[in-house]
Amino acid sequence: MKTPDIRKHTLAALSLAVSLVFAAAPALAEELTPFGAIKGANADGSIPAYTGGLTQPPAGYTGNGNYIDPYAADKPLYSITKQNLAQYADSLTPGTRFLFERFPDYRIDVYPTRRSMHWPDAVLKSTVEHAGQAKLAGEVEGDRIDNSFAGIPFPQPKTGTEALWNRYFTYIPYLELTAASYMVDSRGNVSLLPEGTMHKANVIYEPKLQNSDNTGITDMANIVSSAPANVAGYAQLRKERLDYGSSGTLAWFYDPGQRRVRVAPNYTYDIPASSQGGVLFYDEVFLFSGRMDRFNYKLVGREEMVLPYNSYKLLQSNYKDVLGPKFLNPDAIRWEKHRVWVIEAELKDGARHAYQKRRYFLDEDSWVVLATEGYDHAGQIHRVGYTYPVFEYTGLGGVSNGSHGFYDFNRGSYAVIWMGKTSGKPADVKFFSEVKRPEMFTPRGIAGTSTR
């Protein structure tokens, strides 16, 4: 795929194409981007109009994986505390409001909203040309998506299931993310979860991956651990599917001691993720992964919410400056107001899961799941998760949704995944226009990515 270059005239041309697609609703066509976001600013201007996203690196950017903060000069517009929470409560998710209830000294610094997501021209055109083509199917509705393409299948979703499928089609260029993960227990003790490198790619957008090994596959990740010593050299490969009718997420792991690649049969649902110390379920990886057959998903609609965004500062921070005894240091987190699609999920009758209810908040500009909430069978919040996205800004476009974290209110602990390095150096975030080593995304190839 060539490096895209979207400018205002490109957006205008695509707007014309969208108008033709939405001929029956011309007003809607003028209001929306090809990927389904509202183009214009909100009523009070706190969310600006979309103008194509971020395409120029900031002064001082030298590459080499160090995505410096392009908005470092921004200052918070206001701060939300326990004292003024009522004034801003309507713009916060229930899970975020609960953080103030649990931690009276919690704080949110709200910065100017920057709509940074840049979509390649080819993806926008494909989304317009194939509008209405994708369909959900399967014995359980939503188990399978038919007629998918290199674009957003449901830019104007009619159901929660359609909206959640879009998360697998957001544009993430081939990504290498090298960082560490951490857990802080109820006493404030910090434990190192695996540090290593994640290679992430999407078959939909990568011609080199469109082969027999990846038929019916979308999002993929190869993760190789480098620390601590007891897991150094371990590797895992996970693949999400276009058809979950026969099973959930496909996964394999490599044990360097045994020198064997094995299938991971239980990489699904509410089984605790062992590689992350059990601080999240496997279906909470990247805030939601896997099959959607155990819940009914209701599309609530689009709302304006304050959530973490443009998290360059967090990824560059020294973990010692970020990990507080109860929550992440508010100084390191940039929050912004954005429009999000809200989805509520209720456990189906007869289905089993640790959660009775879930809620998801999907960014209208990128389709990344920015936040999630899980409620136990007593109706209490069990866990709240956030994605800390950063956006590619050299013209290639796309987003990294790898960095995320969870607050577990039952255990009194929290975790942050893929943030900085144990050396104190920033995380390495590298985007590429194409996959360098397609073989690393095969079961037989993950052993070759492991070093010890």
C-alpha cells in the first residue's frame, strides 16, 4: 500500500462520493465522513470539525520509534475533581465517575480536543465504494461477517454488534510496539508484567499477509517477551477471525525451554489472561477481543464523552513517575472530549460469563474502543478499562491501540499494558507501510521471532 496523502480536496471528493451513496438522505451525507463520524464541530465548539487528521510530525521528531508528543505545548482547559464532579458528570462514563467515588483525590485534566486520526485515501474510497456490502451472518447473529473489504464495514451501524465489528477494521498500519506492562496491587506494590515487543497487523490492509495461512483472519498480534527473566523468550500469536462460528480467537504460544509451539485452546471469554497476571480476561485484550455470542449488544447511540486520547506523553513516561499506589498519576494522562458510540451488552439467558453487563465506548473517528466497563452478577462495577491511543503522524495514517489498562475494583488493583520501558526510556512505537516479515504471523514462524 502506498503512503497515503489526504488533503482537503481529497475529503471534498470523498464527500461527493458519500453524497451519492446516501442519495436518499443528502443531509446525512453532508454531515458525515466516509468512516461515519460527524464532520462538524459540536454545539459549543469543544469538539472541533474534522479536517483530515494529523499528517505532519512535530518539530524535533527524528523517527526511530520515538513518537514525541505533537501537542506538548497544550495546557489543560480545566480539571475535574471530586469537588466539581457534578458539573461534568454527564460527560464522564459511569466507570470514570466511579473512580472518583473510590478515590476522592482522583483528578482528570481535560485538554483541547484534537481529532488526530488520519485515514489513508485508499481506505476511505473503499469504504464509500463498498457501502452496504458487508452483512452479518452465522447461526448466532454476529458470529460471521460476509463481504468484508479494506474499509469500515458499518460506518453507520444499526446494531451494537455491527459497531463492535468495526473495531477490527480500524486502520492500524503494521505496528511494532516495544514497552513494558505493570500491575499495582491493593497495597501499592508494583509488579512487572511481561516486557517485550508486539508486532501487530491487519490482514485486511496487508497484501503480504493475504495467503492461505490467514484466510478468514483480520487483526493479528505476535508478542515476544524479553523480561522478566522467567518469561524471556516466550512468544504468542493471536488471530481474530471473520467467522467465529466454530471457535473463538485463534492462539498459539512458544515455550523456549521446550522449543515447542502449542495451540492455546482457552484464549477466550472470561478466562484470566495469564500473560498479564490475570488482571484482565482474554476477551478484554485491547478492551474487547473474540466472539460476541454470549451477550446481546444494544447500540445506545452517539454521545460526547471525556476519555483518554492522544496519549503520547503516557507512552514516553518513566513508569516510576506514572504508577501511583491507587491509580495512574493524573499528570501523565491526557483526557479530551470526543464523540463515541455507546454499546451496552447484557448476558444472554443461559450463557455463562463473569460479567452480567458490559458497556463499550468506541471513538467515532478511529473505531477504537476507548473505554469499557464490566459489571458482576450483583450489578456492581467489577472492572473499568481504558485505551491510551497514539496516532501516526508522518502521512501514513492510522492509530496504535496497543496501550491499555484496567482498574479492578474487586481486587483493589490496577494494571497498565504497554507503557514505557523498565529502563525508564520511552516506549518504541514504529509504524510501517507494509509487513517486513510475514512469516512471524504463522504458528511455525513464531519460534523464529523468539530470542533468549
